[in-house]
Amino acid sequence: MEAANTPLRILLLGDYAPDPQLGSSKVYYKLHEELTRLGHMCDVMLGPDLGVHPRQPKIRWAAAPVLAARAVARTRTTYDVIDVASAEGSVLGLRAALTAGARPAIVSRSHGLEHRNYERLLEDHAAGLTRKGWPRRWWYPAARLSQVAMAARLADRMIVLSAGDAEFVVARGWKARDRIDVIPHGVSERFLASAPPAGGRRGSGLLFCGTWDDVKGSHYLAAAFSDLINRMPSARMTVLGAARPPEYVLSQFSPEARPAVTVLPRVPEDAVMQHYRAHDALVVASTYEGFGMVILEAMSQRLPVISTPVGCAPALIRDGESGLLVRPRSPEDLAAAMARVLGDAELRERLANAAYPLAAAHTWARTAAQTVQAYRAAMVARGGVS
């Protein structure tokens, strides 16, 4: 039997672009760094490692679990644990259930439950924000959501990002509560160590950081800022990493607001941190977030956060104390909160001071240590260790 401190051979696997600046992909790079630092052998397989075909997203949804299983079969490494993202683990889980004798422990990793995001998609459809035809509305559940549920049921253990996700999994009967680990993401300790002091010079206005699309509440944010500029002409906003042409993003704002909005491309992590340190508040208008790393990262740099209650926000933000929470889909509430924060330097400093220690408790080193505990528990469930 293996001792509790024996180094593990770990495979992190997910059908994502190999880009350390993107949310889910970033998790793998951070975990790889920290797990290796702890002395474990850790490999990462991302989208291209599974195969470049099929490229069409809807077909890839259905094919990804098979591609993942084939990619693992091609490796010559014997792993102790395969940590596999949601649906991609369904075929691996099935194979494990049918395998007699020694095998890797299978851990199903959720980057945010896709079933909950699907509920958001239907709400967007009902709100008239977007239109999802019947092919999307039946194919996605059939080809993707069914695999997510299957992977969760068959895995030896499951990692989720929030207590709400854990409750959802238990309510659906996918996993018993004692087979689920709630492990939030973290912040690199070097950024915590170099965070600016409270009350430091800022002045760059509001910051939105992320893809400019429906799930991020872009429609509501543009409406809110267009309203705000009429009441507070000096307000400014930066849209960072929109992944859309600047002219498209600006077209969402009123003509009066457009001169006050700066649209910037995606930048490396160090540059993102500089934006957190230069702006006066982060605005998160999302109708769904798997976790919302920007919230945690902004708080770690003493940047006040205005957010809808999505992802990690309910766990980290105490409304009026460590940030401001606003109702989803409410441009009026969002505009009022932005005006309140921009107009009150004392409030900004108070929110920032309260937020920093909450964020500082969440480091990638801590995330990695908790993840290793989950791996060892999965190996016990599989029968690999005492």
C-alpha cells in the first residue's frame, strides 16, 4: 500500500484550448505548476492532444469522451489518478467500471456545472436576449449534458467549485455527498505578496474583464453604463479581453457612452494584475459563472468588486462589506452600484480592505493541496490505498 505522502502520477485532462490566459485552461496550468512543486509527476492533456478533429463544436461535444479515452490509451505512462473535465470523463469512467484489477482513480472535475449554465441559456432565451433554436435545445442535453451526468456517476470522486454545485449533484443523485470535494480556485501567491496597499493611487475607472458575450451579461452592462454616463459624465470603463472587435463592443453602448469606453485585447496574467491595480472597481454582470476567477483576483489586488451573485461571489462577497452584490439582469441596480462606488472613495477603501484577506485565503498552493487530498480519497474509493 502507498503511504499518504507518496508522490502521485497525475494526468489532468480537458478538451480546452492550450492557452494559460483562458479560464478553464488556466486552471490546468496553475495546478500543474503547484502539483509539480509538491513533488508529484503531473502531465496535462488539452484539446489538441485529444485530436484536432472533429472541429465542429456540436459534433465535438459528442465525440470528446471517446477522443479523451483514446488519448489516454495512447500514453505509455501508468497514472495513479486521471483528473478529467466533466463530460470528457464519461467513457473513461465506463471503462474503469468494467475493469478488474489495478487501474487509475478517476476524478470528475467540474469547471462549473453545465446543467446550471444550460438553465441560464434558457433564461436568456426567455428574456429575448438571445435565441436558441430547438436543435441546440435538444442536442446539447442529449450530446453533452447526459455525458456530464454519466461521468459524475461513474467517477471515483468528483471535484466541484462551490457548495451550490455540490448540492445540485447530490439532488440529481449523481454522487453521494461524501464522494464530492468542494475545492475553489486560487490566486498565485506572488500576486498576493505584491498587492498594492489600501488607498493607493488608482483612477482608471470601472473594469470589465472577460469575453464580451451574453453569459457575461454584456447586454446589461452596456445598458447600465450608458445610463450611468448620463448621471456621471466623468465615468470611464475599460473592457479587457473582449475577444470581439472593438467596434462591435462599442456598438452595444449608447453614442454618449462610447467615448468613455476603452476596449483592449486579452493580455498576459501579469498585465491583467496591473489593470486590477489601476482601476477603481471591477464590474461582473454575468448571469452565470462556473467560478469567476476575476472576482477573486480583483479582490486579491484590493480592487472593489460589484457583482451579480454568480460563481464564487456569494461565498466571497458580503454585500456592503467586502463588495456589492446586485440582482442579475438589472441594469438599474448595476448603474446604481457603479455610481455609488465611483462616488465614494471611503467606501472603495473599506470594501477593498475587507475583501483582501478573504481572497488571500485562496491560493493555488492551497487549491493544489486540497486537490491531492481528493486524489488520495479517490484512490481509496477505487481500492488503491489504505
